Amino acid sequence: MPLPAIDRNVALLGTGRALPKRRITNDDLRPIVKHYDAASGDFSLWVDRVTHIQERYWIDPLTESAGSLGLEAARAAVAQAGIRGDEIDQVIFCSFTYHELFPGEQIHIARALGANCGAFAMTAACAGSIFGLTLGRSLVASGQCRNVVVIGSECLSRATNVDDPITAILFGDAAGAMVIGRKTDGESTGFIGRSILRTEFNQDAISMRNGNAPTPEMFIDGDWRNIVRPYIKMEGGPRVLRNAVTRMSDVVVECLGFTPQDLKDGNPELRELLDRAKIVPHQANGRIVDGLQEKLGCPRANVYRTIYFAGNSSAGTNPFTLDYAIREGNVDRLDPPEGSTHMGQLVRTPNTIQKGDLVVIVSIGAGY
């Protein structure tokens, strides 16, 4: 039985993003990360080389949270959408680093937005915002809701294992938000299409250990109680990079109505779509984003990157990067010369996403 036709009146009405106040450069991170092998060279240059991350932002655990960042991003998205709080029918809060399990930060966000609506948290790690976007579109298309606010917000500084240099260098705190509703302009562009959702369990890939919800109560006398602190465990190496690039490229191609074999064969119709598509990938690692762009053969300027200055914020990266792409444009990194003692040069470009562009949002996470 074929799937029902896409409702082309369900659209993305607004986006927003937020960062904490505290900026952490690679130099700032060096004294915090333990067990770094000095044989790898200068720490800051090593981080830039293996991840392309030059800085990230961390919350103050006593004054900021995934909820406070999510609220800031949601307010920006609601303002851009031009809707009132009483026109919001659902808040979906995508996070695994929330402050409280219940009633939950999503309840406080809804109240602060002036919405008397349903609100729940969704935990799907880095892919969470895409699950939330899919559900939000479905709620509007079904007639259940007028407007849905989807928030991806993480405080990974609460769950970073500083004893493991391979993972500690990746993560930051950030939030992004999207408002999904029915457009009223009557134009044929600007609708949200169908999502492709998959689950592939891999115990050795990405997992959460000591899976307690990290809360400020664990922050005692200026430090976290390591005995209860949860942390992210991830196997590194080329295998993870290859799998991430392969899975994301396969699903981008499938989203466009083709197969991985079509990509290998250079199908001209697929090639035309990839040449003009704007890709907003999960910011897992700069080298993974580069690998995705190279495998798809997309113009580099059309694959959006915030990893360099915001790090990997799990469920926050897709909506954060989408809002940056709409409002600011893109960021590129020029490799330093061989043997250079400087990090790659960041170049900001005004290549914004415009209404009518073909946009594909893709992620991996919570296993693969």
C-alpha cells in the first residue's frame, strides 16, 4: 500500500538557537582533559586536526541548564514564526541531559512561552531532534495540533568523561528550536517532507554509562561527584567515521527518492538534486561532516557546519545549525599548511538557506 501524499501546507514557521555564556577554547580544555598523550603534539592543534573543533560552550551548572537554553531558542523560534503562546499546542523537548525527569523542563518552557499545552521530553540522543521534527509534522498534518515547538537542547558538559581525551574534546552545550505549523501564504514551497527513521543497535558505538539524569545536585563543593556522574562512552577510530558517513549519505539519498547504488552509478537526476540541495548534518565531528560532503559530491558551501565553534551538542546540533544557516549562512575551515603551528582558518560565508531551497536534515546517534 503506498504512503499517503505529503501535506504541503505543513511548514517550518520559525527557528531559533542558544549558546551558554562560557566559551571553552582548546587551550582552555587542555588542563581539564586527563590522559592526553603528549606524543600527539600540541593539544589544541591535535583537537583541530582530528575533529576540526576549535571551541565549544559550557553551561554554568548552577545558573544554566538544557531547559534555560531550550527556552531561549524557543522564544527566538516563536518570535520568527509570529505566533502567540496560546497558539502553541505541543512542546517536544529533545534531550538526555535535562535538569529533572518530571514534571520536566519542557513544562517550565511551555509555561514561560505562555502556552497551556501538552509537553513531553524525547530521548533519542543525537537523532532526537529529527524524531521530534517528524512527530511534530505528523501532529500538525493530522489536525491534532495547530503549532508544535520542537526543541533540541543538550548540556553535554555534564556527561563528558574528562578521563577520555578521544570523547572529551568533542562535546559542547547548545540548543536549537523549530516551530512547525500550517503556512498561510498559499505558495507551493516551504513544506516539510517525509522523514526516514532507522534504528541500528551497536553496543560498541555510542552509549550512556551510569545513566542517571545529570542534575545540579551532583555538583558539590565546586566539582561533580564522579561516583554517580553519567558519562558518554564512544568507540573511536576509522570504523566509526566510515559507518557514520555511510549511514548518513545513504539516508540522504533515500530521502531524495534514490538508492545508494544510484549514487555510485552517478544517476543524473540524483546528481542534479545533490548539486542544489542544502544539507544540514549532525555536527558529530568535522571530519565526519567533510566525509559526508565528499561521499555525496555536494558543493562544499551547501553542507552546513557549526562544529568548529560550537562542538557536538547531540540533539542540539541539527536545529542549532539550521537556524544558523537561515540567519547567518555557513562556516568553512581552511586546512593549515603542512607543518603549521596554527589551527585551520575559519571563514564565515553568507550562504544562507532561503525559502524554496531543498533542505535535507540528517543525523546519527543513540547507537548509530
